[in-house]
Amino acid sequence: MSALTITPAGPLRGTIAVPGDKSITHRAIILSALAEGDSTISAYGRGEDCLNTMRAFQAMGIQIEERPEQLRVRGKGFWGLTEPSQPLDCGNSGTGIRLLAGLLAGQDFFTILTGDESIRRRPMGRVVKPLREMGATIAGRKGGELAPLAITGSRLRGLTYASPVASAQVKSSLLLAGLYAEGTTRVSEPRKSRDHTERLFRHFGIPVQEDDSAVSIEGRPAVGWAGKPVVVPGDLSAAAFFIVGATLVPGSDVTITSVGINPTRTGILEILTEMGANIQILNRREEAGEPVADLRVRAASLHGVRIGAERIPQTIDEFPILCVAAALAEGETAITGAGELRVKESDRIASMATELRKMGASAEETKDGLIIQGLGNTRSKRLRGAACTSYGDHRVAMSIAIAGLTADSETRIQDTDCIETSFPGFESKLLELLTKIS
């Protein structure tokens, strides 16, 4: 089990790129595998989560040539997948296992989906239940609430489904199943979740209808889609660590190139700006239907804000690093409506509250959020160095690493192997910007 030691250092300065967006990489691999002919996926996310999705399709007969900067996927068409000889291991990826469950429910073969210990604890019923309503045959632990999931491909029928939660994973799972269903599949949400699936559908020429927070597709298209190039934007969730770090460490000036700024994902930018952050959005453009820009961030003083349920879908992955920003802001930050965070790779509400308290912050758990009394980011009011743990959660690990940059002494974080699942090379990126990390 590895550990990371952070020693407070000088300002963060320079220009970096971050890994390709995980959410888009998963979806690009899926749709490229189902296309007719070759697709290239450039600047893809190389974390283990995405590589496990790639390996799953290789196990189902799809030839994928892996290079450091590009995947070449030789799609075999809408019905081109074949039954794998072994269970498909999704590792630590909730996106991978839930999207594959939807896709595989409509195939004509049997599959088992599994993952690591964390994935086997996470709720699967939220996709299994509506998929069963579409006619899917899925077995699993606790009646399908937990992985492993055993899926016997079935003939599906379209469904009109009102999701009780705003979840891109639920929505995307049902839309992928809907491609193989007879009739129309329509998914509505209480608030619009991230829309990478819909954008990639359009990029590949798959018809999709959107109406406020509802999405509809027609199943079993008469004509498939051709392979296409996809350029994956930098992952805003990965960039968020450096955005907050550059904001909090005095004298910092960092530019992060080619970052995805999809409006269903930019809650972190909006909230930090509201808190007083100095973030410039430069060189706006579009790649594969996704808005992209360069972000320049300079150090600034923050103040506390209130973050309600309506903003959680746009900041769901950035919650841990947002807690770090709140801990060093002036005044109180109250986060509510974030109960979904208790069933991520860790209970992120409890994890962040516990670790920030170790570092001297005031963080009070509530049922669905946190109340953080910020220290104010001055030399006389700093976090303190501490012995921390990641709980096996990559976002917690990296958030505490950024918090450690602002502490009064060394911070050591245990169990940091998990960082590789989403951000291989995180330490080296910090080394590009900082003078001292060990």
C-alpha cells in the first residue's frame, strides 16, 4: 500500500494538461465498438477505470489498438459483440459497470460484470430495477442490488422512466439499453445530469431527442453508424485539484489547457467564482460536440457560500476538493442535498469531514452534506499537517494532497494507489508546478 507525503511549498506556476475526461472516454469506447469500421479516440483517459472498459470490449471480440495518446477501435457494428469467456472486471468504475449493464442487457449472450471491493459495495439496484422493467434478465447479490451482476441478454422493450435521482450513469445505462429495445425509451430526471452520452450520440449520428431534463431515443435503428474520430477534452474533475490549489496557495498562476467545460459539469467553476476565485476561461472551442477551453487560475481569497441540492449534479465529483476550498475560505460553507456522496468509492461526506478535522478544520456532518467553518487562508490561519488516509478513494486522496500544500507542516496520506484509477501521473503534475513534493 503506497503513501504520499506532501510538504508545503511555494506557489504553483506554469502550464499543464490533465488526463482526458473519464466519463467521455468510457462512452467513446462503447460507441466506437458498436460503430461500423474504425474510430480513433485521442487524448483519452488512461486511468485504470477507462482501461478496464477497454479490456471488457476486447474480451467481447473488439480489436482495440492501445497507444499512449490514442486508441484505435475497430468497430464491428450494432450486433458485433460476442460472449466473453470470463467475467468482465470493471475495477473501481461505477460508470463502467452501470453503463455496461445497460448495453449488455439487450445482447444475445450471457455476461457477468464484477469489480473491486468498492464496486461490490455500491448500489446497482438503481439501474437493475428499470432494466428489469425493460425485460432484462439480471441476477446479483441481494436480489441485484449489489455486484457481481449476471446478465442474460434478452429482448427489451422501450420504457418511460422517471429517475428519482439526477444520475448520468442511470440515464446512460437506460439509453444504451434503449438502443436495443423495441420502441421508444424516455428517461426524465429531477434535474439535468451531465449529458456526455447525448452529445456523443449526436457526434456519431445517433438520433436523440431532448426536452428539458428528459431524453428519448428510438430503439433498434435500421441503419448503424460509422466510426469517427473523437478528441477527448481534459477532465474538469482532474483539473479541479489544480484550480483549487492555485487559488489557495499565495502567488500561484496556473494555466490548464484543453479542459472540457460542458455546462452540466461546470458547477465547480461557478461555485469557486462565487466564492471569489480568479478563473479566466480562454480560447473556447469545440471537440466531438463538447465545449473545450483553457483555464487560467491565479491565487485569490475565498469566502463561504451555500450550496444546495440543485447544484449537486453539476459538482458531484468535485465535492471533496470543494470541501478543501471551503475549509480555507472566510466564513461558513453549507452543503446540502448531497446524500448521493455517501455511496461513492467511499462515504465522501464522512471521509472529508474526518480528514479535514485531522488537519484542524471545522467540518460538521449532516445527513446529506457538510457545514464547514472556514479558517480563512492567511499565514496565521492555516491547516495543520497530519497523518491522513484516502479510504481507497482517489478523489479524497488528491483533495487531501492539495490541502496539504496549505498546511503548516508535512501531511502524509496513506493508501494512495487508488489515484491511478483516475489520474495516473498526479504526482508528476504537481512536480511540474511545485518546488517540493516527496
